[in-house]
Amino acid sequence: MLTQISRYGEMMKTKIDKARVFVKAKFKSEGSVLAETVRAAGLGFETRLELESQAPAELVAAVVRNAENGCYVLQSLLRPVPVERGFVLNGAAFDPEAFPRKKIARH
């Protein structure tokens, strides 16, 4: 988002003297790798944007709104998009789901 703050600030003729962004991501993982039940999950994200500017607050607010709306990563998290996946093994198309899962011997 810092790139957008700088870029849109210039485009909007609103000088941002200093910008820092803090991101906190929360994840969890559960299940077993050996049993092929491992499952990772994102639990949430927190962001905090700290700005310094002599510009009027309403102009800085417009820059921030544009920066958030123009941030590809943030918008992909806020409005999830389809993910197309493909697999290649030794140069040939490969579908991991076409193979049976291993049976894990319990002792």
C-alpha cells in the first residue's frame, strides 16, 4: 500500500511526508502431513497506516481511500478472487487428486 500512497499522493498533489504500514497476519495449521489431512487457514489480517503530512486531513483521506482501493493485495483479500491451479510433473500435466491417498499404517 505504501507504493499507492506515494503514487496517488503525487497524482492528487497531496504531499505525504512520511508513511509507515504495519501488517499483522494470523494463520493456523492443523491435521497430519503423513495422513494427508493437513489444513492451513488464514484467521485474519490487521493493518495500521501511520502518516505524516501538512496537507488538510480531507485530502489525505482521499489519498488513503484511493491507495486502499488501488492495492491489489488488499483488494484480493477483501474480495477473494478465483485461483487457477495447474500441476506439471516431469514435463507432463499432472493431477494429484487422480491418485489414491496413502493408507497410513498404525502401530
